[in-house]
Amino acid sequence: MSDNDIPLRKDVPAEYKWDLTGLYASEEDWERDFAAIPNLVRNFAAFKGRLGDGSDTLLRALRAEEELDRCMENVYHYASLCNEADQGDSTAQERLNRAMMALTKAEADTSFFLPELLSVPDDKILEWIEGPDFADYKIYVKKLLHHKPHTLSEKEERILALQSDSAGTASNVFSLLTDVDMSFGTVTDDGVEKPLTHGTWSSFMESHDRSLREDAYRKFYGAYEAHANTLAALYAGSVNNDVFRSRARGYGSSLEAALYGDKVPVSVYKNLVDTVHDNLEPLHRYYSLRKKILGVDELRHWDVYVPLVKSVRTDIPYEEAVEIVREALAPLGKDYTDTLCDGLLHGWVDRYENKGKNSGAFSSGAYKGSPYILLNYRSDTLRDVYTMAHEGGHSMHSWYSVRNNPFMSYDYTIFEAEVASTFNEELVFEHLLRNAKDRDMRLYLLSSRASDILATLYRQTMFAEFELKAHESVESGIPLSTDALRSMYRGLLELYFGPEMRFEPCSDLEGLRIPHFYNAFYVYKYATGISASLALARRVTSGGEKEKSDYFEFLKSGGSRYPIESLRLAGVDMERTESVRSALDTFRDIVGQLEESL
């Protein structure tokens, strides 16, 4: 498939698509499970008012809940993946909407469970779940008890459950607007007119043709400028909903609400921002170096992604990228690499861009089926090799979690997930650097890795700070207007990029185009994740069997522990700032090498 062609979904060869038959062999099978949901809801709801009757009743209720949850997970997972592959497909949209409506109704009809369970004395529940029959549910129940201070009455929980579908409206509209309805036009590259899309954007930003980068940048953000007020209103609506739900549950802030379930202290988030603020100097040095190397009078926003070294081949076909990943991850053992690479080549991955497809990349695993990966792989950007390894890290985390935990406690947190993914990226970098055949390749890899750490640690922390400012604004009674959001984001751009950068009037629109902002306080986990993964990669590659075993225990832990605890098991303490500071020192060291060499 040519990178210059963006086909319709129906024209993509089957071998380039993920194989969803592990979830459902046919549409009829999906419909059968979908139709079963109401009866499973009734079976579970039949335990209403009886949860305190005794351990046997609670056990049967938990089994009924598990049966319902398994079915709903499969139904939603399949519908979501089909929709992500082609968001312009009305059949896929309808299927997903049906699934979401069914899940919303199920949540409302079973919303009695948590408040009723938590009304039973803790000592009685803790005694019951010590029995051997509760082995598959013990951890799950203990985590439910953690939510007791912020669980509402049955009627209030039902109201919140009924509101969950409409709560996703801002995110859904944002996705449809930016991925389906918005058009960015075309740009001329080396005399050939090419489409400008989310998928091609990164390639154009890495072009050594500065006029092409500027043209792509202005057209890309021009499309966002045309919808600036709508985009600002959507994000403001999302923030307002976050504030509403946190206040309804009695949290001190939206940030506290977002971190509470993972038992992550608010200090971890704020310490991350403060630690990065204390280490902006190497970032500003990096941009100063970039300005000198590019030989420009003014560093502009379209100059920050182009590789600093020109004479390096970056045409890496998909299959070759898989072999690079296989070799790079060899320290994790043959079982790991064989499992991952077989999945990358045979059915786990939806490989290339098609019209209407989600423009990003993700791994989406469930207890049933494969740990599926969505890519928009392009052979002309090395970053996509890292993305493959990154999403492969997520998928292998899911692979081990499913095989080492019962259904009710297999699902790990995003906080942990971003460690497994960026760990793989680091091993890919180290492998490529070791095998660099000449000075230019080495410098190219160093500059690329600097960009990757910058994007994952510095940039995601900047995003996290923007989210915090936006939510704190609403929580202090100041509404989020278009101008307020843009001004807030522009201030952060100037702080993080430093004095060398000259921004355009449209540059602050970047803050209105980040999909992850619709999942509040998510992006900081990329920054903490890379900090932990850099430390763990050094520990595993320089250590022995114990260090590798510790890492695999982390991968296998699934949802059996809280994330701070599972990472301590692997060998890193995220309540302390050492790992963040060490990661920033790694960036500082790479910048120093680039300054010396370039």
C-alpha cells in the first residue's frame, strides 16, 4: 500500500486489518450477546436488598456481576474497535451507540450494588471474602471498599449512572468534528499534491523543506481556527462535567477525584510539574541548539519536529519495523518477543491509515480476544517504529495480566500502562544506537530520542499543567471562554519553549486539539511513565535474572495491586521525585552530547 494513498476502509486488504474474530466470529454472535444483556442485568439486579444476608448471597451476586461484566466488556469492545477503524461508517456508529445505551442502562439498573455493598459493615465483608470461594473476587471487593467515602446513595448513584452517556457528548463530538468533518486540504511536496490529514501531519512536520512545513502548519491550524469557538466550548463542557462529578462525590477537587481510585497522592502530580519547572534550562538549551543547527533567524513552531540530521534513511516497511522491535526487546526473552511479533504480524494490528479511521494509535485489550493495536503506520517516519514498540508494550502488559489474574482484577491502571509502553521505546532506542553504523545515524538517533523524551516528559507535563489550570479556573468560579483557554495555553507555550521560539497567532490552538484532554488528568501518566520506564530499563538491562523477574512480576500483577505498589515491586518508587529527576538528567545528557557533536 502506498503511503500517498488513503483508501476507504473496504479497500484495505484483510491482512492489514486486525482480526476481531477472537471477540466475535460474526455479527450474529455480537447481536446474540447484545440481546443477552437485559437478562443478565435482571439476574444481577435480583440481589438488590440481599447483599448483607450472608457470604453465600454475596458470592452469588458477584458471580452474576462477573457474567454481566464479561458480556458487556465484549459487546462494547467489539463495537468500539469497529467504530475506531472507520468513524464515518454509520453501521459502526449505530452499533457503538446501541452498546453505549445498553451499558448506560445496565449501569443505572445495577447502581444499587456499590452503595448497598458499602452499607454492610466492613468487618463483616472482610471476614466473608477470606473464604476460598472468594479468591477471584477478594481484591475486587477490597478496591470497592476504598471508594466508600465518595459513594453516594442508591438514588444518587443511579442519577450519575444515567448521566454517564451524555457526559461523553463533548468527547464524541470533538472526535467526529476533528477526525471526520474537518478537512485540512492538500500541500505540494516535491511537486506532488498530497492530502493533509492527522496521519500525514507528522510526516510533513518532519520534512526538511521549511516552506512545506510552514504551508502544512498554517493550513492545519487554519482548519482549527475556523472551529475555535466550537472546540473551546466542547472542552469547557468537558471540564465543567469533571467538576460537577467531583463535587457530587465530595472530592476536594477534580484532580483529587481523578487520582483517588489509583491511590495516587495529589503530591505526585504537583511534584511532577514542579520538578519539570526546575529543569527547564536543558529544554531551552535544546531549542537554542535547534535554532543554530537549522540555521534560521527565528525558530518557529513548525521547526520543532524536523530531524536535526538529514542524511539518514528512514524508509522502514512495516515488516522490517517488526524485526527491529524483536531484536530490540531481546533482553525480555524469546517468549516475550515471539508472542508480541507474532501478534504484530498476524491479527493484533490494524496497520495503516484509512478514511474515517481514528488518527492516533492505541492498544485496546480485553479479557477475551487479542490485545488489539490501532496504528496509522508510515514507513517514512522513525517515530512510528517507536509507536509500534510503545503500543506493543501495552499489549504485552495486557497479555500477561489476562493470563495471571481473574477477570474481576485483571485490568491494570493507565498509570502502570505507560511504564510498559515507554520501557519498550527505551529498549528500541538503545538497540538502534548500539547498531548505528555511522556518526550521522548516531546523531540522528540521539536527536530523535531527545525529541521523544521531550514529547513524553516535558510536553505531557505542559499538557498536564494546562489541564490543572483549566479545572482550577472553573473550580474557583472563573468560566472557560475561548480567549481564556487560548491565553492560558499560550502562557505555557512561552514558558516551556523559552525565549528562542516565536509563536504564531494560531499556535495556542494546539491546546484545543488534544484528544486526551477529554479524559481528564490522563496525560501526566505519560510523564511519570517514561520516568519510571527509563529507570526500569536501566535496571533490567544492567541487572540479572532478579531484575528481569521483578519487571515481569510487575507486568503480571494486572489490577491485583495499586499502581504505586506494583511499581515498587518492579523497583521504582513514584512517590519520590528521583525517577523524574533522573529522566530529566538523561535528557540533559543527550542535549550535551548533541551540543558537543553538532
